[in-house]
Amino acid sequence: MSEQKPRKTPEELRSHRWYGVKDLRSFGHRSRTAQMGFGREEYAGKPVIMIINTWSDINPCHTHFKQRVEEVKRGVWQAGGFPVEMPAMTLSEPFQKPTTMLYRNLLAMETEEILRAYPADGCVLMGGCDKTTPALVMGAVSMNLPMIYMPAGPMLRGNWNGVTLGSGSDTWKYWAELRAGKITEEDWQEIEGGIARSPGHCMTMGTASTMTSATEALGLIMPGYSSIPAPDSRHAQMASLTGRRIVEMVWEDLKPSDLLTPASFDNAVTTVLALSGSTNAVVHLIAMARRSGIDLDLKRFDDLARRTPVLANLRPAGKYLMEDFYYAGGLRALLVQLGDLIDGSALTVNGRTLGENIAGAEVFNDDVILSKDKALIASDGLAVLYGNLAPGGAVIKPAAAEPHLLAHTGKAVVFKDYNDMAARVDDPALDVDENSVLVLQSAGPLGAPGMPEWGQLPLPKKLLEKGVRDMVRISDARMSGTSYGACVLHVTPESHVGGPLALVREGDLIELDVAARKLNLLVSEAELAQRRAAWVQPPSKFTRGYGVLYAAHIQQADVGCDFDFLETDHVEPERQADA
Ligand code: FES
Ligand code: MG
């Protein structure tokens, strides 16, 4: 595709309208660029590369971005471009409340508008912490300028007295141990100090590793680079190479619309499945695809899951961490193992096909990256459930659940919202046993709001003390990619808008049958109709600002939780640069 396009001339650059024309406005742009210390020869006729940097003092996953952005700039200069660093809102998974998901679309909008409003010819997107990846990609795809994603890279393995610790997964694990009295408060404090010990995003196969790997498989990251640990010197080299390559991409006019196809999204979904990646990827990849004009739906995930083995032995599904994955050959080696499940003809940012990029990649540790005949899980790493409790679908990661729960009927214990759950779940008087089904309402895109990662409902303390470690849990929330358990997530439509989840009452029987892809509330249609008639929608939680916009336009999880007006049928012609 790219080779058929003529190379751009300097006069055809978008930035030419700011810097190159002879008028009053461009005088202003040039004199103000001079004010910043640049002579004309330093930028005239060069591609302007907007480096969108989500660095922040409160994002621990991006602490190295102050240095990395200098390395990206170095590459841009070397290739004859003009780098412009542009800070953008960070989405810091641990700190931003109520959830970063509430703000994913805001960062996507900011990204798109930065690129639209300023003289960008191409961009490098610097992110990695969970929602930053889909947000930056969604915004840039909507502007459709040449782009490369520069992933933060995973942090190093955690360590506690010689025990390897993984982000998230071990937090949940040792929190449960602490609550069950199996470790001391002192142990818990030592774990706090050792679980996150370098820059970089979570190093388990959580949302961050899942989304950067998926984005590489989509062709939007230079090959092999999503696996490099953040502090590795090769990560710095990757940054400058990314800077060099984006300049060429501008001349080649190689845009997201040249790269993103149904086949490339199938590659991304297959990659997520082979990694046993985060369920969050379902929401994000659907949104990213719809921004690209591709109608990726839930059913496609289920179809691809039926044929895709889990080949990455990474936590939480397996044993190892991203640092081990990199030393074992990284994503390229994993994609080679997938063989014909990957469409090698898909074009990528380096101008080559995915097949060319992964050719010859070797596995150096076959206990970390498995071959198909030794798969961690043969297939069905993810399942999409339908039924009268989830007419629009729900998802579960069967591999993260205790197998006996995958076909289970139990009595509902219903929490009407998060606070209700927090107040009652540990109450010794709660009528619950290991066969109960824990139901959380009002945790969806509008109800919570922001569809937080509350889907791994805590187990009642009295059951934990009895040794119970998993139960069926159902909600319209999401779940952290580092979590585990028999958690049915993303129930659509959500309870806040009157989905059947809102109608569940204490003691109702719920039937989960993962093999049959079923999720049913065993209550008669007549009774449900009565409950529906009596149901009153809770008031909106927003009275001002971004929340009002969010509430008016957010869509449900099955279509990716994007704002309706940001989807591809809302195309606008480019505004005048100097209007
Ligand atoms: Fe940033 Fe997990 S906290 S990726
Ligand atoms: Mg997370």
C-alpha cells in the first residue's frame, strides 16, 4: 500500500500551512518559533512530529518518559524531522478516581484535538499504563495521521525475600492471605516495598501488557518493542528508532487507515487470547476497531477464542512475568508459535508486513512461551455468555476460575452497589455459602460510573477463613487484568439503564454454563415483567462538567464504551489551520 503512494513533498506537509506559506499568520508562527530558539533551517520543510507524552509526577508507570521523550526527539532530529513534545493528561491507574476508564475517552478526545489544532504531520504516542494505550490510539486513529505508539514497557519483576512478586495478582493474593491470617502485617509491609521496584507498567499480563502487545500485533508499534522492560537500555534505543521511523512514515504517508483492517484486528484479538490477556482488551479493542470503521464485535472474540491456545505462561493465568517473556523471545516469538492463526500479510508501521517482522523469531525458553502442543490452555481462554441475564453479552475468563464453577447454579446474594457490598460482605450474619452467586449491581459505564474494576468481588471473610478461594461473581463492572476468579463481567445492558441485572433479587437462582455460553436468571418471564414495571432508574450521578458529557454520550460495553459522537460516522473535514 505504502509503496503505491508517491512520497510527500515538503509543500504537501500539513505543517506547511502553518510555517511555509507567505502570509501574516505564518509570519507569526515563524517569529514565535524563532522566539523558542529555532532558526528557520531547523524546521522549514521538515515533518513536524507531535510527541504526545502522558508523563506525570503521579504516574509511576511513566516515570522514565522524561528521559524517553528526549530519545524520541533525538531520533526525530536524526531523520530530519522537527520534534514537538506535547504533554497530555495522564491516566494513572493506581491514583485516578473513581477509575481511569471514566477518562479514557477524554484522553482520546484530547489526543485527537491536539493533533487537529496544531501543525502535526505525524505523531509518536507515549503511553503504557492501562487505559493510556487505547485512549491515545483511539484519538490518533480518528485523526488518521501517521503514528507510532511508543510503549512504556513492563517494570522489572517484584521481589520479596527472594519470592517473585507480580503486580496486581500478588496484591490480591497476599491481601486474601492477610485477611485469612496467613501472613503478618510486617510481611504485608515488606511486600508493599518490593512489588513495584522500577519504572514501567505492571509486569503481569494485566491490561497494560495486554494492550501494548495487542497494539504491536495491530501493527502500530515497532516489532518486538512492546516486550522490552522499561529500564533496559534497548528500551531507550527503541525510543530513538521510533523517532527516526515516524519521520519516514510521514514522507511515505503511511497512515492508520493503511494499516488497520479486519485482519489486523483479528491478529490483535488472537494475540490477547494467546497471552490470556486482560478482559479489558475486549472493551478497548472494540472501541479502537470502531474508530477505524471496523465492526469488531463480542462474537468475534468468542469465535477466535475457540481456536486460539494460550501459549504465554504468564501471571495471572501462568507462572512468569513480562521480564521473563522478553528474555524468552518476546511477542515476536509468541506470534511465530501461533502459526497460521496470525495473518502475516497485515502491514505495520515499519512498512513491512507482520509476517516479515516476526520471521525467524526464536523461543529461548519454552516454559515461558509454549508451543501449541504444550499450550497452557488448549482454547477458550475467554468466553462470551448470553442469556436472559445478559442479552447484550457478558464475558468470563474461564482459565482464571476454579473449574468446578464453570457449570454452576446457585442462589444470588445481591449487592445493590459498591458501598452496599463493602458494608455487608464481611458481615458474619450474611446469608452466604460457597455455592452462592455474588451479584453486584450499579457498577457499569453509567451506574458506577465509569465501569470500574470491581468485578472481582471480594469473598466473604467467613468463607475465606473456611478455605474458600473462588465463587461465581456477576457484575456489569470490569475486572483488572491481574485479577482472577469465576467472575462474569461486562454484563450488558448494565443495571443502571434497566438491564436484567437490575432485576435480580436475593435468593434468585442463577445458572452459569460456560461450555454452553449461557448466563440465565431462573425466574419466570412473568415475574421479571412485574419487576421491570416496578423498576425506577436511579438518578444520574453527574451535575456538571465532563461527567454530564460522559453521561449523555457513553455507550455500553458491548460496543466499547466510546462516546457516540466519536465513532467513525462523525467525520469532519479538516478545519482551516488559520481560521
Ligand atoms: Fe500502570 Fe498497572 S498501574 S499499568
Ligand atoms: Mg490494571
